[in-house]
Amino acid sequence: MRRLWLVFAQAVTVSVAVLFVLTTLKPEWLEVNNVASIIRVVEALPASTERSGTKSDSYADAAARSMPAVVHIFTTKDIRSQGRSFRDEPLFRRFFGSPDNGESKQTPSGLGSGVIVSPDGLILTNNHVIEAADEIEVALNDGRKFRAKLVGRDPESDLAVLKTESAESLPAITFSAGEDLRVGDVVLAIGNPFGVGQTVTMGIVSALDRSRLGINTFENYIQTDAAINPGNSGGALVDGSGNLVGINTAIYSRSGGSLGIGFAIPVSTARNVLEQIVSAGEVTRGWIGVEIQELTLELAASFGLDNTEGALISGVLRDSPADRAGIKPGDILVRLNGTRVRSAAEMLKMVAAITPGQESVFMVYRGGTDLDLKVAVGRRPVPGLK
């Protein structure tokens, strides 16, 4: 062992001596070899070590693909009032003009966004963007402007369909399959926030199938932290390839600006509403005429149940399909056409999906017994539509 150690020490000493001589007498030898080594290492580096900010880190292609299909929506409503108002006073007349035959006219403007879904000018937007409008104008990203008319609207999903009064072929967005969207996927929100002009913000999908928010009757929202602000309503939520995954519709905010909690209507819902409005001018849903509420643990225990699955029937409208079928207040709907009902919100969606006039089997729990009742589903009345 000692001999081995002596050999090692001598080898190290010789190596240091050789290095010293080369450094002193022939330093260029070391420099050339060093540079050549560095060049070989750099040439061997994979392409993925390119600097940050290259195309692989950018969503510019997705934005460029979808932005032309997102429009600004301007709405006006004429309001006429009789009699004398503050606008008739000399102090204000120079700002507002003279009254017309004793009547005053106001045309307040609203701002929102919309998405072109077909080259012939069909546009998806939110119902709340256009519901009070007498006139609608859309402006494309390239500066072109067209008047638009209302094709139909669905207040219960907060969607509306417009049609531009133009013979020109317009850039249409591509729909995503929708079912592939996952929590954590990158999304871009495109719209006209605060009327400043078309804007793109980036975030991720924070949650899926958000409901019980009290925004609309039918809710299954995509939640995202991509910045959505007033004016973004009706705009596009697109994936990393520029395909439409949702229609931006609402934000959770205490200040009026984005707090990182925005909601979009999924493309599957938007497509269904679009197809019904285009083909029939309205959205048709099933209805049985009951009031429902969620089962709490306390309510479930009072009915002798050990879980909160199902929908509690809290009221039945007289002479409604449910009333005629024998459904009563206090019944708990547990199955619909053989499919388990997990909540009141799920029951509402399931009934709405049934074609009016179709007979369906409702299994209810009453007094410790399950009963099968056949109900001829009616057509859901839509409040707010003329």
C-alpha cells in the first residue's frame, strides 16, 4: 500500500511539473486546445438550449390565428322622454343640443366582444351585451365595420347569435373539440376590455364545470386566471393552438377589474345553442314544472337517507307535467331514465336535455319507497323573451 502511494505521489508531481513547463514555454498550445474543446462542446449543445423568448415559448401563432375572428360590438338604445328636463336648460343645451318637438333623445353606447363563427358573418356573443340594444355594429380587427342584426338569444345560458349585414366573407374561428380541455391547460382570452381595443391575455384553466354561482340558470363554466375585464364579455377563450374553447362571460371582482377569477361558457354549450338558434331561431329545453333544491346532510337525515344524492322537489306547479304525473312536494328524484341524479343542478340539466313531448321515467323516493312515474316532458318557458 505504501509503495502504491509513493507511485501516485510521483505521478502527480511529474504532471504538475509538465503543466508548469508548458504554461511557461508554450502557452499557445493550451489556448488552442482549450478553444477547440469549447467549440466542440458548443456544437454538441441541443437546440432546446436556445434563449428564452423564441417561438417555442410564444403563443403569437395562436393569437394571430384567432384574433381576426374576434370583433368589437357597439350597441345603442334610443330613449325618448316627454316634458322638460335638465337638458332643456341653457347651461346644458350647448352640450346636448336642442330638444326635438318637446322630446329628448339619448343614445348611450355599450361595448362588448363577439366571435365570428362562420364566413357568412354569424357571430356568437353574450346575451347581456346586446339585450338592451336597438342598433348593433361590429368592428373587425382590421378596421372594417358592419351593422348586425339579432338572429336569436338565450338568456338562460347568456348567449346570443348575430348576423352581419355584409356580403363579404369574414374570418371565422375554429372550434375546439372541447372534451380535451384539462385543468392546467394554457388559454388565451381575446376581447375589447374597457374599450381600449383588441387585447390578448394569457392564463391557465383553473377549474372546469363551475356551477351554483348564481350567474345564469344553466351553468357549467370554465374558470380561468387569464385576465378578463369589462368589455371582454362575448370574446373568445382559445387554447394554445388558437381553437375556440369558450365564450368569456363573467368575472368575480370586488373592484370591477380582473382578480384572476374569470368564467367562460364551454364551446360545447355554445355550439349547441348556436345550432338551435340558427335552425329554429330559439333554444328549446325540456321542463316538468317543479321547484327543486339541493339536499343537505340535515335534510337527507330527516328523510332517512345516509347521503345527499338526488334532488328534493320543494314545489310543483299546478297542472304542470309533473303535477299530472303524480310528483309531489317532498319527493326526492333519484333517477331519470335509469341515470342516477346526483344533485339538483344536475337534474335541471338532465330535464332540459329531454326533447319536449317525450315521455320519461322519473324514479322518486317517497316515504321510504322508490316509485317510477312516467312524465310527458313539456317545453321550458324562457323568461325575458318577447
